[in-house]
Amino acid sequence: MSGKFARYTGLAALAATLAVGCKGRTPSASGSGAPAREPRTGPALALLDLSHGVPEQSTGSAWGLGPRKHSFDEVLRSAERARKDADIKGVLVRFGAVSMGNARAEELGEALEKVRKDKAVYCHGDGYSNQTMFAAARGCTKIFVSPAGEVETVGIAAQVVYMRKLLADELHLTIDFLQVGKFKGAEEPLTRDGPSPEARASLESVLADIRASWLGAIGQGLTRDGQAKPNVAASAEDGPFSPNKAKERGLVDEVGYVDDARDAAKKATGAVREELRFGPGASDDGEASLSGLVRALGSDSVTSAPIALVRATGSISMAPSGGLLGGQEGITEKELGKIVTRLEKNDAVKAVVLRIDSPGGSALASDLLWHRLMRVRAKKPIVVSVGDMAASGGYYLASTANVIFADATSIVGSIGVVGGKIAIGGALEKVGVHAETFPAKPGDTQAATRAAYNSPFMAWDEPTRARVLESMTGVYDLFLARVAEGRKIPVEKVAVSAEGRIFSGREGKNRGLVDEIGGLDAAIAKARELAKLDGDAAVAVVENSPRVLEALGGGGGADEGGEESRAQRVTAVKAAAKSVLDQVAPDMVPFVSALAPLTGEEHQAAAMPYVLVVK
């Protein structure tokens, strides 16, 4: 039996086993603590279980097996379907201790607020953060918190870690990083002991805008019967609070367990049963494993729906670097490029909604994807919805849209370029390791330095740094030109908001970087309008399904071999860094990954200025 035949036989057996395992599976809400037996008919309470996470993009292994993480756009659709369903009399939102970004919290609150106008929305959290309180205050009729929980409304801040002394003075590494744009500052954590005045001004401006939106939403959302609850405005930044103190301050309505919130919601709405509409065990999970495997064995997914929703989440790179069983993380030119090309050729798709949440990354990949997206825009409208962030390379992609939507608390901009490398030669010298470079022309030290341009052992000399800066300036000018072309505005207008500055979505709109303040639902509505479609025209999520045969060594087309080889050269570095960060500081992963191209053969990145997690 040939190896290939054995591989297909084994996969067929696996599919058959899975089909048997999935047969007859019934969706259950038992994980939420629901009663074991409930009526099958009658008025219902819809459960949105967010406690297992609401990532922008659902993840899974190359095999398509195991529980599927539901994505953010799905919870928005679930809330809207619950609002329109006559059998649903109320909604119970279970936050658990979930974490989410400011913009997603803002959109979730908006979606729940729409439901609350028609039906009661009861919310329960094991604890609340700045962000989940942002959503709950705006969207919930009643807010419950667990008796042993905590309400951590502590105000808005961001933290940047500076490592120059450790890297340069203690470890004796040579930090060769350059920037184009005085506000860019991506190298500052490596080359300074604190922020430059420009970086400080840019960051503080964004945080002030986010704080204003956050405070306004909480104060307005917690207004009941036309009257604001006492002490709410002051309390929003004065946590953390115990459950009873949070109730006293008006941030929550009741202290109790999730079943207490469920019972109260049922009593208030007259519901006699519960329907799990979002979260683990929701109605599509039973089919997801089998259909996921079938997709994994076959070709990439396509859509015949008139609106295609494409999710671009994470750092930007040329090709994926996931392992055999790992998911395909981030935005890659190879994978997103395939999707964009298919959509360009698919006449059934009349408009594209691109949901972006990215701190940037490879300048090369950003520009190649920009070109592909502009080819799509020449045939059909593109509407961009910015999630928490479309910064640097992320904004590079966003500029291809006919219309850009962002939330007030989204972060946009960071139009600039950073580049360089970290040389370890000096550190190795301290422990007795010396690297010698031999030029082809004996005695020509400049030639030796230039030829060792990519070497991790040798720092750049000034002539080499000048060449690198010249190249980076060319990429920066190209970045400005691409944004100007995409936005149909003069380069001079783009330049005023460039040089690496970041902005809130609200300020981005004032500067012409954003067209409308709104979330994903608003972006989809605009796409229907631009494509001259009905208001209920179908939307389909389009993504490349992980493919088992490729994971087992089938690989991509012959024309992609160069990029695959290139990705393999940086896989080990990225995997090692990500493994550590996943355990120690998972919020940092997208930002560190955005600079990963600098660990390979790329020396220019269009990446977020710093590791920025707003809490």
C-alpha cells in the first residue's frame, strides 16, 4: 500500500468515525447551569454565553475537530436574531470573566442596546472589567455580579515597557533600529528608558478620547427612568469594588449567581425555557466538527452570498507559520491573498466587508495585499469595519475601502515605518565568542560590514544605516501614496496625520482617516447600500479553511514555494517567542508578532508604535 493511499484511507476512517460520533447530538445548555429538563415549546429566554471568549476570528486546528470558538460577528448576529424572534421574550448574557477590547465592547453594548429597546436583557458576570462594564452598562436592563466577584472599573490607562538598559547595558546587545515619522516610536521600548515627547503626546491624546467615550457610555447606559444612578460618573474610575460596594455605587443592580439572574429574567419575561443561541453547545456545534473536516479535506470555501465578510485579524506577514496541528494565525499575504483573489473573480459577490483588527506587520505583505484589494475595489465596493485597531499595516489595508467605519474607541493611523535589527556580537564577546567577517577584498572593512548586512553578529556602520534609512523612507513615501490613492485625497493631507501618530476612531474621522463612526452591522448595511442590494441581502463569512492534506505535506502551489521557504526560516523564532508570551503576557502577542518580519530578511515593518494594551 502506498503512503499516499494509506493517508487517504486513514482520513476516510477518521471521517466515518466522526460522523458516527456526531450522529444524534443534541444542543445543550447544561454547561451554563440550566435546568436538566425544560419545556420544548413556549416563550423562551435566549442565552448568549460569552464566558468562553468572543475573538474576532474563530480558531481551530487543521483537522477541523474539537469545540469551535465562536467569533465576534456571530454574537452580533445572534443578538439580532433574538431581537426579531417572537418566541424569544428576553435575553440572558453570561459574561463570565471574559476579556475583550474597547471597540468590541462598544459594539456589543450597541447590539444589546437594540435588543433592550424591545426585550429585557439580563446580564451576569463573575466579574466586570472596564470593557465588559462598558458593554453591560449600555446594553443590559439588569446587571448581576457573582457574590465573590469584583467590579474592576479602574479607569483607562496603557502601559509601555522600556528595555534599553537591560538590552544595551546589561546584555550588551547592539540595537540598530530606525524610524520614519517622528511619532512612530516603535523602537523606543528597545532604545530608550522612557517615551519621547512625541510618543507621549500621541498616546495621551488617544487615551483621552477613549476615556471620554468610555465614561460617556457608562454614564448614559446606567441611566434608568431618565435619571442617572447616583455616583456612577465618579465610580467608573474609582474601582475595584466588591460586589456590594458596586451595587451601592450603582454600577450593578444585583449580587447573585448566574442561575439567580436566569430565574429573575424568566420571572420578568414570562419565559418557561431557555435557548442557547451563542457559545459552546450552540446549535451549529454538532455539525461544525464534521463539516470542518470535510472542508479541511477539500478546497477552500467560497460563497454565493452577495455580501462577503472577510476577517483580517492579527499581525501581518507574508506566510503562515503554524505547526502541523496549529491554526493559521494572523493576516498573511499567502492566505488572505487567496481569499481576495477569489472574491475578485466571483461575480456572485457584489460587495466585500473587510473586518480589520491588526497592529500591522510586514510592509511588503501590506503593500501586496493593498494591491490585491484595490483590484477588487475596481469591480465591487469594499467597506472596512475597524475593530479594536487598524494601525500601521492594518490601516494600509483599510485605505483600500470605499468607506471606512470605526468605533469611537478604535485605534487608527500609525502611518509610518520602523526597521532595523538587534546585533548579538557584543554580548557574545563578553562570554568569549567572536565572529570574524572576511571580505572578498582583503582589508576593506566597509565591504565586510555591508556584506554582513543581515548578520546577527555585526552592527551596522553609519553608511549602512544611511542606506537602510533611505530604503525605509522610500517605503514611507509609498505608504503615504497608497493611503492617498485609496482615500482619494492629496498626499499632503495624509502627511499631516502621518509620521506614526495614532488616533481614536473619533479623531480619525475628524482627520479624514475614517468616514463613519459605527460597528460591523453599520458597515454591512453600507455594503448593501453601495451594491444596491435589499436591506436583508445575505452575508457569508469567507475564509480559508485549514486543509489536512497541506498540513500533512501537500503544500501549496509551485508558485508559492519561495514564500513558504521564507516563512520556514522565521518559524522557530516566532514560535519560541509566542510560546513564552502566551504564558506570560498573551496580550502582547499580536504586537510582538507584528515586528517578527524584522527577525527574518525583512528590515522594514509597518507596525504599531509599541505594545499597546488599553485597560
